[in-house]
Amino acid sequence: MKLVILAAGKGKRMGESSNHTPKPILKYKGKTLIQHKLEQLPSDINEIIITIGHLGEKIVEAIGYSYDNSQNGGSIIPVTYIEQKELLGTGHALWQTKEAIGPNSFFVLMGDDLYSKEDLQKMIDLHKKAEKVWVALVQDISEKMSAGKCVVDENDLLTDIIEDPEGKMERNTMYTGGCLLTPEIFNLPLVKISSTEFGLPQTFIQEERHADGVGGKRDIHAVQASYWKRITTPEDLI
């Protein structure tokens, strides 16, 4: 299984640091954000693909072209870099990796957020058990947020993503940026979420919206994250 890390963005909300350091290699507790992520990889991962854009050469310099995952029961994992020449959102970034992904299932993680190995392994186990369903990592949060909210039913299926700019929805279930997909995702049309961006979750939720339960579109299972740290501002690194 391959892992795609989306690391091309500029991280404008990080302030001055984003002018000279790509957000994914900013340090938190003495390690870069990408290093934290790599240390949580399940042994199933056998290749890493990183999309780069803003100051991408610094990410290549920091990570190199291989990663030793022996501490997690894995092996030496090759690392490939693909440039997102136009920063047109997470959906567009993933589409740049289509040829490199090939025919097998793959993970997608954000280059700046932090995740846990236990949650990633849970996603893999569910994916294998349920005949290659898609899996989205979500988290219920207590504070109200004006952002897209995930709708999860009683069967733990992600059924919709609803924009909530005024924070009126009672349940705040956020998409963490982590998902496990199959190459069939590329059969869907990219969904534009602004004049300049195509969104990945808004694209893959189309699969669930058209699910008919009878050999049609597939379900998208939601896994509740036990740990997810968002890095959006300099204060999040403290």
C-alpha cells in the first residue's frame, strides 16, 4: 500500500516562517511535522509519494529518497516526489499522483497534521475486512467551528460533508485530512470548492452520495481518530 502526503501548500497562516520554510518541515517537539508522520506508519506502507510545491526542494533535502520503517516492523521505503505546479487544492494535488499510484489501495495524509499509528492501522484493518471500502479519518471536537462538517450515520458511514460557515450544526465532526482510497477515486470528477481550489473530501464524498447498496457505488466508512493534531498557526507548534 502506498502513502501520499500532500505537502505542496504555502501555509500562509504560519506567518513569516512560511516565507523560508515549508510548513511540513517546521518543527514540533524537536522533529519536523513530516518526521512525526513517518514515525507512525504501519508496516503495510511500501512506498511514499510526497506532493511538493512551495519551497519543495527543502522538503526533498530534509526527507531524502528513502525512509527506514524498521521500527514499525517495516523495511526501507522508497520516497518519490511529484510537483504540484499550480496550487489548486488537495483534490488537484492528489490527481497529480495518479500515474505513480498504480492499481492498489493507498493512504492520503496531510503534510502538516499529526496522526497516530493506531488509527492508521485501524483504517487498514477495516479496509481489508470490508472488501476494500474507502475509509475517512474523522474526529468529533467540542468547540464550534465554521467549516465543513462530516455527517456520520449509526453504521459509522460517512454520508455527507456539509458546509457550516456560521457554525450552527450541533455535531462538530471534522475530516482530519486522512483517508484510505482505491484508484477508482480517479473516475470521479474533481469538485471545485472555490475559484482556485479543488477539494479532495468534496470529491470522494460523491461516491457515497450515489451509493445504492446493490453493486453500485461504495460506502465510505468513518473511523473516529483517537489522536489528531492540526497545525494551522504558529501557536499550534508550541
